[in-house]
Amino acid sequence: MITLLFMATLATTADPMAPINAQLHRGDTRLALYDLEDILKWDPENLDGLWVKARILTSYGELNEANATYATILKYDEWDDEARKQRIQILWRLGKSTEALDLAKLLLKRHPDDLDTQSAIKDLELNKKAKRASSWSPIIRGSVGTFYDSNVIFASGGDLTISDTQAGVLVATAEAGAQHATRRQAFSMAARATTRVAMGGAKDAMTALASNAGATLIYTRDVKRLRLGIDARYDEWFTNVFAESRQRTASPSFTLGIPINDRHRLQALIGSDIAHVTAIQGFTDNASIKGMIRDDMVFRGLWLTLDIGGLMDIVYGKQRDAVPLLGNYGEAWAAATASYRLFWKLDALGAISGSVRRYTSGNHEEAYRLLAGLRTILKSNIELQLEYSFGQRFADVPRGYQRHEVGLTVRFWYN
């Protein structure tokens, strides 16, 4: 049945590589490779598919299979000298210097002025060692942004105390770690930190502005087209510039990814947050169970993500103060985020989110937030984002509020 459905999909798709290109645009090379293998079963001479497969395998360090794939390309297109160049590099990295040298000399006869081939032959004749392949790669990411905030939010990570202070806030983030990926599984570990620093005359009033440090471990494994995952996070919240620890939170989760077609990819998450409060007046240790479903969609330059989730909080620690909000609560939320390529390297951004929370004490909260912005790529690993957001919360205790934010952020990464 699955085979018949796949054949029907190929028959009705103008470009069988369209699903592959969508996966690659998402950065999901593992799923792209799985789909490629299905396409190549029915169309083994698909040169575009073979090229993509060879490059993905090379990126994972699976050089023997990458070499065999380039050999297949040359079987169907004997004039593809770029495939020969790639084979020379792979054979060299595999330690097959003699075979690589023979192939390079043959290529040089066809293109005597090719500088890359001349350089490869020189290195091979000097018996230089090629760079060893590795499936490990570094994670280095960071950002610096400045925001105008009409209603500064204090304390740890949420709307615990609202101020009427209008202020500028500098937000800096950093993340460093490593990731290991093969064609069927991936593992990453990283440490991260975020700090928020008040600017201007509001510094004295904002000593409780939240900063946090944490760590993340993520493991995913593909079982055919399904992706199973474990996501474990730890966060510690501090007052401004990591001055005083206020809350520690562990967040283990399980994830399941289900690609529907080239336009839709569903993800489901179930997990919990376990928080230990160290220095927030009136709040207590608690645990929660949460679940979420996400749909990532692609429509000709429009990238759309829909989230629907819910949470049930259970207070289990000793109550510290007679705050009416304390007690069990349930929360539901939904969010939609979108980006659209306007031209070249400029994207338009938009988002809308809303949530409803009900406490066993009878109190309630409703909130929504709207965001619009622009994002541009300055270099291959640097982007600039300008955004404006408006949010409103309707609540009994603490009071409701309206909030405006304008921000400019520079993000950078290395991979």
C-alpha cells in the first residue's frame, strides 16, 4: 500500500525532486536522504538525486558510499568531471592515494590548465595526508539585541511582576557545544546563557531583570520516515547579570516527527517542567506536564509554523506566602509564525500567539501577542532582524497590562 501511494505521488508530481528540495531548505538532510533513496529505486539514473545523495553522504563522513555514488554518476554521465574531482578528494580522504592519483592524472589530460587538479596531484605525489573526515561539528551561536520595552517584566522567565517602567534593554545570548550526525541519528549537547541589561535611567529599578544559564541535550533517531527524539534541558534563572539565583528548572521531553508530504511536517512533544524556586517571594516549587503539536509548512517562499499546546501545573512544594495565584492551573495556547522571502536576502516576519490560563482558585488570565518584522542576511553566517510587537494580558492578579516592544538584533553562528 505504501509503495502504491509513493508511486502515485511520483506520478502526480511534476518534479520528483520537489520534496527533497523542501527538506533541504528546512535543513533536514536526513529525511531528504531517506526520500532520495526511494526516488532512486524507481529512477536510478536521476543525476540530480545522485548528486544530492553524494553530497549529503560526504557531509556525514560516509565516504565509501559517497564514493560509490559518484561512481554511479560517472556511469551515467562519463563527461561529468566535477564528479571526478569529488571522487579524487574522497579517495584521498579514504587513504586510497594511488587510485586518487591515477584518477587525477587522467583528469589533467582532459583539462591541462585545471589548477585544482594540478594542486591535488602535487599533494598526492608528496604523499600529504588529507583532512580526516569527522561526523562531529561545533555549535557556536550568539546574538546581541537592543529593545525598547514599555512594560518591563521582572523576575524569572515569566510575568511574575509587571512594571510601568519604560526602558531600553540590552539582550545578549551565547551558545556553544558540539553535534554528531549520521544518516539515521543525531546527538547534540550545548551550554547557553542569556543576560538582559537595563540601559539609561532605569538601571536602579531593574535589578531583578532576569538572566539565565542552562544546558541542552538532544538525541534523535530516524525509523524510516518517523523521527523519535529525546530533548532534555536545564535552566537556572538569575537576577540581572547573574547576580542571584532565583529558580532552577529541568525540562525532559519526548518528541515524534512525522513528515506528511513535501509541504507539511508534523511534530508532537510530550514532557514536563520541574522547577525549584530559590528566591521568589510568594512562589513555590512546582511541576507541570505539557504537550504540543507543531506543523511546519512550505508554500512557494512562505514558511509557516503552527503550534497548539497545553500544560497542567501541579504545585507540590511548601507554599511560602498567601498569594491568590498559587495553586494548580491549566493552560492552553496556540501560535502561528511566518516568514516570506520578499526579494533576494530580505524576509518579512509575522507572528500571532494567544493563551488562556485557569487556576483552581478561580483566577484566570488571557493573553495575546502580535509581532511584525524584517530579517536580512548580512553574510552567510550573520543576520539582522528588526521587529515590533504588541501584547496584552487580561488577568485578575497580578493586574493586566499592555506592552509594546521594538527591537533590533544581530545574530551570528558558526558551523
